[in-house]
Amino acid sequence: MGLKTALLSVLGFVALTNASVIHPRTSKPAHAQYYNKKTSPYYVPSTGIPEVSFDVGESYAGQIPVDLKKTGSKDPKFFYWFFPTVNPAGKDDVVIWFNGGPGCSSLEGLTQENGPFSWKYGTYKPVPNAWSWHKLANVIWVEYPIGTGFSTGHVTAKNNTETAAQFVEWWKNLVDTFGLQGKKLYVTGESYAGVYVPYVGAAMLDKKDKTYYNVKGALYYDPVMPYADKLHLDHAAFPGFFRHWESVFAIPDKNKKILDNDNEKCGLDKYREAHLTYPPPPTPWKPVQVKGCDITGHFEEINTVINPCFNVYHVQDTCPVLWDILGFPSVQYTPPGATLFFNIPGVRKAIHAPAAPKEWASCSGPVFVGDDDRYDPAEHEKKFQTLVEKTNNVMIGSGMADYIITSNTTALAVQGLKWNGKQGFQTAPSAEFVVPVINNTEKNVENWAGGSVQGSVHSERGFTLATVKTSGHMVPQYAPPAAFRQLEHILGRVKSLTDPEPFSVNISTSFSWPY
């Protein structure tokens, strides 16, 4: 499975031109923390977002140029949406969120994962999100890199080092705009953000400038990991994944024999058993044998007949395909006459979106010159090392119902990495990841969620790996309390991920302190 096919699919490229049209308010909104002459052009009316029938609170959105002296239609500008927190404990914390792709919009994360309003597949309308991350910290969702969503301009980056450098330059402009100097930064994301987060985090840390780049930790989900694609670790992880979800897949015995033959012929289970050990065998590792036994390709061919609506991001899903207001469930489907949320003219006006692209898409591009990221797994590992060793506060979460990057693919990749003087985990994960039990009542049906034991968790030398049993690829979407708890831990609000101590804030749909 190629690097890009192991991630969120990239939709068609739309030319990216024209700067955003910004209409500043003429009076200060009530209870606004960041509203001033400099930020007023970006203010989003808290009750003025079409389709959203409730007050989302203070927020700011729009484009800021990478170079403030270059503001033409072809000059690069990142689009962001910033929700300040009213939580006193989080006033000095800033969380940056990236989605994956490469080229997939972080507005998907805001709208369906960890933002203040949630409009998930097949639901009637947006609802307040009791698990919004801005209840814990200031959160900024950024469409990254240039070429993604409303982040427009000529694409010049040839690799992830260059996109990170571009972001770091832009980040200083955003900090100066909102007066965020000295804030503690936490870099977060999912999927291909497994590349973005270490590269951006390391680039910030390398600046040695705590005024603008005071990185204190990172949290990212179901990520692209160094060497995982090069070594074909997804193939070695697949047989165990298939056995775990076998009853869900419902594949006939005659077809299972094809998968069994692939496993036996190329020694896939044997590879996993030899490498997913504690401590692990020293690197470099030989790649998994895949020639003549394409087990994932055979599975997809068989499974698509059994379940044509198979969702690679959440394997429990079946037909029918649900309408997604962002146009991107696993099967891309937009009913005739429907308009994607971020193509509604009133929405675009409210968030100061640019005139182009005329058609926003969840995933777009290219975001690298020649549509090639020139990925370097060794460099990726070095960025990971920098991030872990300079913060000692990095966590990866892995949804066990994710097919596109399975939990054991991630676990195998971790065992092949070095950080803080050793390779991989030295002892096997055994602790239970515990989330406080949620009070689900008739009054909060739209935010019902599970608690108790949600997976496993293990930490060594400043790095934590956690699994979430029922979650798919997007953990904040499929298991919001689990992701909320993990963010609490990274921010230092709770001491343990194995103890059911209460959440650090009241869990409700109120955005007014104390929630």
C-alpha cells in the first residue's frame, strides 16, 4: 500500500486564487477576549453561522499571509479558525490542529471531530459539541499546507521540511495578530499529520524561541509513521487485524483461505511475532515480503463484494452510505442538489473565506511541487526524536477499528524507532486506558459517548502510545471522550490515563464558564 493510498484520499485540484474579502465589525462583541483593531477583521459572529442554530462563542477566521509584504492572489496565505477558551486553566495553552491527506482540510476536524459544533454523517443539523477541545485550551485549526482548502497561493514547497518552514514563518504573524506571545504550544493532528506534527514541532523547537515557539507537547492519531510504508508493516499487521474483526467482515470460508495462504506464503504473522517484541530486535529491519501475497489487496477485492459500503476509516460501517455535509465519508457521495457546508455562501462570508477556490473540498491539492512529498523516513524519525526528546510529552493514539493505518502497524513502527537513548518500548503495554463514565441522559443524546476501559496505554521515556478499542481513524470523531481525556493528560490537567478520576471540566453543551 503506497504512502498516499494509506491516507485520506485527495480529491480533484481546484485553482487557488484571490484573497479573502474581510468585513470588520463596527462594535466590540460582548465578552470577547481577543477582539481589537487588529483582530476585528477576522471576527466570526457567534450566532451568524448558517445552519448553526446556537451561539458558538468567540472565534476568528480568515487568511493571513506567510509574508506580510506579499499579499497578492498568488502569494501563500494560510486559512485558520481560532476558538479561544474561557477555561481559566487553559488561557496560556494553545493547541494547533492539522488534518491529514496530504491536502485534507482541518475544517473537517473542527466540524466533525473536536470543534465547538459537530455535524456528523447522516445527522439532521449541527449540535453543540460537549467534547470540544476549546473547553480545555485555545485551539487553532489550520488548513495546511498551502494548497489545502482555503489556504491559497502558488505551491512552492518540495517536501515536508519546506512546508514546515513556511508554517513556522506564518505562525509568527498569527501570534503577533492575536498577542499569543509566550503561550505554551501543543501540536496535534491525525493521519498524514503523523508527518506534519513532528516536522512542524521540530521546526519550532529548533528556533529556540519561547516567545513564539514554546512547544510543550504533541498528540496525534492514527499517523503515518517512519518506515511503516517502506517496510510494508501494514501487511504484517493485517492477519491479526483480520482475526480481531473477522465477525464484522463476514467473509466466506473459501475466501478466507486466500488470505490464509498469503499469510503463510510470506510469513506475515511470523514477521509480526518476531518484531513486535519487548524490547525489539535492533534495526535496520528487512521489509515484509509482499511479492506474490498481496493480502491487503486480496482482502479489499473480496470485502468490497460483501460490503460495498466498507469504510476504511471505521470498519464497523455498512450500507447505506450516509450523506456527509463535507462530502467525505469513506465513499465520496454528494446527493443531487446538495451543497457542501463550506460552499454555502453565507458560511464562507461568516468565516471570511476567499473567493477561490470556488468549490471547497475536504481534500485538495497538489500541496507539494509535482504532487510529490519526497518523503524521507530517516528524516521523519529524526523529527520525531527532536519532538519527544525536547518535550518528553508526546502521545500517539490509535483507533483499533481503523483499517487504513491499523493499530499494530503503528505498534510495529514504534518498536523500530529510537528516542531518548533506546529503541522502542522495553516492556510490553499492559495498562488499561480508562475514561471516566459519562452520564448519558435523554437530555444529551447528541453527545452520548462511552467511558470505562477504552483501550490500552503505555509510556516510556517521554512517549506514550494509547489504543482506543471502538474508534476508527479519526479518534476525536469516533471516541470523543477518549481524545478529550488524552488532551487533558498532554496539557497536564489529569495525572493518569489509567485512573477514572473525573474530567477536569464539567461535560455539557455550554460554552460559558464553568460549563
